[in-house]
Amino acid sequence: MSATGIGRGVAPARVEAPPAPRRFLGLQRALPAAGVIAGLLLVAGPLLAMLVRSLLVWDGEAARLSLANFTRVLSEPRVWEAVGNTALCGAGATLLSCALGFTLAWLVARTDMPGRRWLELGNLIPFFLSPYVGAISWIYLFAPGSGLLQQFAMRHLGLDLGFINIYSLGGVIWVLTLFYTPYVYLFVMSPLKQMDAALEDAARVHGAGFWYTLRHVSIPLVSPALLSGALVVFITSAGLFDVPLALALPSNIPTMPTEIFAAVQYPADFGRAAAFGMMVLGVTILLTMAQRRYLARRRYEVVTGKGYRPRLLPLGRGGRIAALTLEAVYIGGAVLLPMMALVMVSLSRLWTGSFDISRASLANFTYVLFSFRLTQQAILNSLTLAVTGATIGVALAVLQAYYLNRGTPSRRGLADALLSLPLGIPGIILGLGFLILAIRTPLYSTLTIVLIAYVARFFPFATRTISAMFLAINPELEQSARASGASWAQSMRWVLLPLLKPAVIAAWLMLFVIFIRELGATILLYAQGTETISVALVLLADRSAGYVAALAVVQLVLLLLAFTLFRLTRTTVTQS
Amino acid sequence: MDSKAFIRVDGLVKQYGPHRALDGVSFQVDEGHTLALLGPSGCGKTTMLRCIAGLETPDAGRIEIAGRVVFDAAQGINLPSEERQLGIVFQSYAVWPHMSVAENVGFPLRVRRVPKAEQQARVARMLEIVGLGAWAEKSATQLSGGQQQRVALARALIHEPRLVLFDEALSNLDAQLREQMRMELKILQDRLGFTAIYVTHDQAEAFGLAERLVVMNRGRVETEGGPRSVFHRPATPFVARFLGLNVLEGEMLGSEAGQAEIRLPQGMTLRGMLGDGTVPTRGSKVLACVRKEHVRFGAGLPAELRASSFLGLTEEYVLDLGGVELRAVQPPTGGAPGDRVQVAIRPEDCVVLPAG
């Protein structure tokens, strides 16, 4: 009855043609897919270029396919030495930063160490600093004969530290450890904090002592996170160009990144560099795949949600002193001492290895900021690259994260695997790929190619951060907006993006930090006029310690500014 | 004091900042008995259990297990958890995801360095008992909630502790499984003869499992006794409300042979049994506690039917008794909201307690 009544009332509406079925993808599917495709092209382009180049050999004018580049690289003893050294540095840094990162995270998360709120933050600062500047600072601190620390030890403690040589693999491992400890720290922090305390309490009640519980329950439970962190640290620290450049190259110790760098210096041998790069890439991809398989089997649900928060372990007096000493060594070594050394050198007109406060001057800063074309241009370039790069990277990341969390489930896995590929590719290798790709195009020696390389190498960091936020956002929130009559674009603008905002800001600041200090890719792609701060630091390294330190302080200020903003937004970095 | 008490808790105090989680708790449990610590969330029952387990350190008081002092604030005795020889089952099961079922269950033996062969034999036997014989080599994470619960139970019993603690141990299971586990637990306890302390907020669970109940409220023991006496003669208004009884305010008129007559605010009079303790003086404020099932339809007090909800064999009614809400659970009668009805409450079904 009532149905016919209604039908009569709205009869004219029936005349209207029903809305045409949407054949077209629509914005909802096209935009995120475009983000994914752009990401894939950014990764595939340089890698394919490098692959092709590694297989080409020139006979006079004609190129032909050959494995000659590979056989040549493999037959060089120096290459094997470089690979061995790099593996050693990576392994050493990984072991040390795992031990240090786990201990620091455990102290902060699970004990009553005094000041742990501040230390929780302090332990993260090195994450935001430049490893190249860190290495330079450690040269100031420990240069043979003239290091600040050596002089201090000699004068006040009567200790001769001359036997320690910072220009060595040990020096490389030390500085890498300082900078990669926060990675492990971040990886294990959340399982340590969120683990159901009943898992450990059950062990205690059923008869296990503290150390037994730590070894057989706590550490195994954190081990998937610890191993993930270890692999990330190994791959990224071994591929890092900055530290070996500063500490290994001066002693002519070959390492993988510096050898690739050397191969493209005049007279450039791109075939050799590409072959070397391809082999490194192969190892990286194998390691990453192994990690994925391992984790797929062992991802524990440590977080049950029904458990309760762990109690804080009382350290006692001796424990507290030991814990604070470790913190002092770490934050002192990674943050305070290097900063102090930098400031001292930057305020000295002529650095001779000792600081005289009465002769301190701002001359280096005045010159670097107001007179020197190279450094002025470098600061401008770095800021331009960081701001535009972070913006483009984050925009791409939002689209990709949408695809990875809301898109067709069957395709997500592969897309995720491919899009996280750059996480493991050393900057210098991706830089090499882009160099080969762009060398005969108008893009060569422009700021644009540097920008593209930055985005290609680092967008996965942003995608990860934003993707993690997606997990916390129930799709029903957007669906309710759609059901209330909003279009997809409107539901994005008014519901999803505001909810994602904290992650978007965190990701933007993270990219900004990374781009301000990037060196590995830039060193291969810069040309006159497109130098960045980090490149300028390398170029000036032989000329004047004072200019280098002053410019490094400028960079440091930018990085610390980003760190402060990062804290103010009250978000945490999610990397797993 | 009862000399054969197996567990003795004396004047326990636990302070979290300004909040007193335990405010002088004392009770005892006999050997082989089950005690239920019952109360609403935040009453301190879990803190109490964790203090017994050695997972929290109380600020004052004394705990004795099997004749051994495990905690005494005055003497500075505080045995670590692992030396108290207990078993524990947590609400979240706390089954270790990186170990197999057999490794989980065998853990207490491994820690105690029991020879390998004996470990295996005992684990196999225990897994048979809890019905997981076929699952020994499975990873613990492959099990369902009910099975994980059994693993946790087997782990808590394998080293034959004389005291086993249960922290809301069945709360995560669905109703049917919980029913079944409750029965199995009783059978196991009869067979193995351990003493148990059982923390729960679910009264059915407490009544079903325990020989003795301690009802806690705001860090204090509100009442203590056998399930039947706690159920039938609620000792305080808090217990009555917690058990879901109707609690009506009234004024004492007089008493005779343990029976009190009280006047409800609306002028109606009601007779009930005086609770244990002192007899309230005439004219003082009292509370009448009546189980919903004991509010019957029939000649008596006039009331109006407000709402009803059908429960199957019974129906729950919300009645308006002169402005006061009264709930009744009775066989369905088919009344409609707005109906005038009369309800009768027998004096022996009503407990009268002093107010405040």
C-alpha cells in the first residue's frame, strides 16, 4: 500500500536514466595507482639503466653485450679487499649497535633509570644528525697527534692515546655504531614497551630468575624486531658512503662505496662501476628477501592487548651508575663531544688542534654565510632540495600508503615489496643508476636530477611511516563519510587526511632531515652550481677546517630545528 | 588463629602514589581449598594476587605460604617470585610464542633442572591430562584461545606446586568453553590436591569454583565466607549491590526474633531478616536487600510495570514501587508497561542491614 503511494509520488524520477555504470577507474583508484606506478618507475629506471650499462662493453665505437665488466671487477684483488672491509664494517657496526641499541631501549623502557624521559629522547638525537659531520668531528676529537681528546688525556690524565688511529676500520665502525644505534633502539623499543608483562611474570613465578627470564623469554620475544633492526643496520651502514670517505679513504683503505665513487671519477669507468653496483644490489636484495621470509614465519603477537604494562625494574645504586655511565658514553660520544668539537673549530680562525677562547671569532660563519659563493649556493640548494623533495616524497607516500592499505589486496604484497626496495639500496648505487640514466640527457648536472634521486631513494621511509598510521585508522571512518554523502575526494580531505596529519608531518620532517644531510647519491650527481651543504663540506675538507666546521654547524642547526619540530608534533617514528 | 591455615595474609598494604590499592587485607586459606577473590575492577583483587606471587612488593603486612614467610615488611623478608614455588595462570594466558607447546609446559621443570627424560615423561602426562596430547610439538601460537588456556594451566601445574594462582583465568574464553573449563578445573584440583586462589569479577565463576569467598572493595575485605552464606546473607550493602540484589532504603520500625519490620519511604511496610551483627535502633536508616528472583507477583505491595525483557525461561521486569525502582525475575507473565501489579516479598527472602 504505502509502497505504491511512494512510487506515485516520485514517479518522475523513474524516467531519469539510471546513472551509467562507472567503467572508468575513477579518482579513487587512479590516483593511488599513479602514486605506486611513479614509485616503481623511480626505482626501476636507475636500476635498469645500471643493469644495461653493466652488460655493455665498448669496442671502439660499437657497444656489445658482455659479462666482461663483471669478470674484470671480480678479478681485481682491491675489489675483494673493499668488499671484505665493507662487510667487516657493516658487521661490526651491526653487532655494536644491536648491543647498545637494545641495552639503551631496555634501560629506558623497563627500568627505573633516573631521567629516562629525557634520555629516551636524547638517545634518538643521533638519528637526526649527519654521519659525515659526525666523522669529521671525530677527526677533530681524535686526529693522530692533534685530537682534542688525545690532548686532554695527555695533559690531564697522563694517558697517551696515540695508539688509537681514527683513520681506520675501527674508526669507521665506531662512528657507524654511534649513528646506527638509534635504528635498533627504535626497532626494539615498541615490543619492549608493549610486550604483555605476564609473559615475563609467568617465567618468574614458575621458577626462572631475572637473567634466565631475560635470556629465555624477553630477548627471544624481541628477537624478530632485533633481527629486523640488525639487517637494516647492516645493509644501510655497509652502503653508507659518508663515513668511509672521511675515515677510510685518507688511509687508502678500500671500501665498497668509496671504490664505486672512485670508479666514476675522471677517467670514469662506468662499466666497472655498474658491474660493481649490480653485485652489491644483488646481495642487498637477497638479504632483504631473507629477512622478509624470516619475519613472515616469526612475527609474534607480543601485543595481546589483554595483558598489562610491564613493571619497571629497580636498578639499585650500582645499576643506576652503570646505566647512566653508558648513557653518558653514548650521548656524549654521538652528540655532545662532536658538537663541542665542531663549535670550537668553527670559532677558531686557524685550527691547530687546540681551542683558545680569547681568540674565538665568528669570522668563519660570516665568510660561509655572507661572502663565499660556494657555501651560500650550497645552503640554498640544500634547502630547495629538502623542502621540495620532502613535499613531493610525502605526497607520493600518501598515495602509495592508500594503495597498500586500501587497494586491491591481491596486489598489495608485491607492490609493498617493490616499493620498499630502495630502503636497502645504498645511496651511492642509486646515484650511480641515475647518473648513467641522465648522463646524455638535459637533466644531467641539474638540481632536478638530484631531486629525483632523493625522492627515489627515500620515499619508502615516508610510505612506511604513513602506512603505519593507516593501520590505526579504521576504514569504517571513511566509509561513514561516503555513506553520509561525501565523494571520495571529500572523504579524503575531511576525514582521512586530517587523521593522517601527524604521520604526514613526521614523514615530511624525516625526509627533510635526510635530504639536508644526504651525500652518497649527491656526490655522484652534483655539478658546478648544484652543490649541496654535504658536497660543499667534502669539497672544502682539504682547504679549511674552519669553513667546514662553520658550514657543518649551519647544517646542524637546520637538523636540530627539524628534530625540535618533530618532537613538538609529538609523534613517534615507526620504521618496522 | 587457625593453625592449619595454608596461606595466611595479614594486614597487607600496597600504595601506588596517593592511591591505596590494598588497605590492610587479611585472610586465610586452608590446604587443598580454593579461595575466590571477588570484586569489581579496581578493588585490589589482582594486586592482592600479584603480591602473593611476588610480582608486587607490598608496603606493609605479612604473607605466609605453607608455613614459610615469603613476605614480611617488618622483618624485611621478601622472597623473589621464583623462590615461592607457585603456579600461575594469567588472563592473557601468557603462553610464550617462541616455544612449542611442550617447551611451554616443560619450562618450570627445565628451570628446576629436572633430568631431560623425566621432563619429557611428565610433560607428556600433563598434556594428556589437559587434553593436548596430540599438540605437543605445535607452536603455541597455532592454538585456539581455549587450547592456549590449557597450555597455561598445564604449565602452572607441571612442577606440582602446592599453590596455584588464577588471575581472571577464564575471562577471555567464551561462555560455553568457560563452563567446561570450570568443571575440568574442579576435577583437576580434586585429583592433584593443590590449593588455589582465584581472582575474578564474575560471581558465577566464584561460586562455582571456590569453597571460600573474599569479596573486596576499595582495597579492603568487604566480606568473607562460604559461597552459600555470602550468596544468601549478603553481609553489607556493597555485597548486595555487587551480587545484583535490589537494595531499598527504609526506616527501622521494630524487630522481633531476628525479624525486622521496616517502613519504605512511600509508607509501605516490609518485613525481613536482620543481618548478622547489631540490631538497628528504631527510627534509624536501614537497607532492605532482595534478590530479583524473590520479588514475586501476588497480593502485597502495589507497583507499576515499567519495562520487561524476555530471558527465555524467565522474564526480567522493571517495576516502579512508589517512585523506587525494583527489579524482579519471574516466569514470563506477559504484562505490558503501565500495568498495575502487586508484588510480594517473603520476610525470609529479605535481608535488612543498617545503612551507611
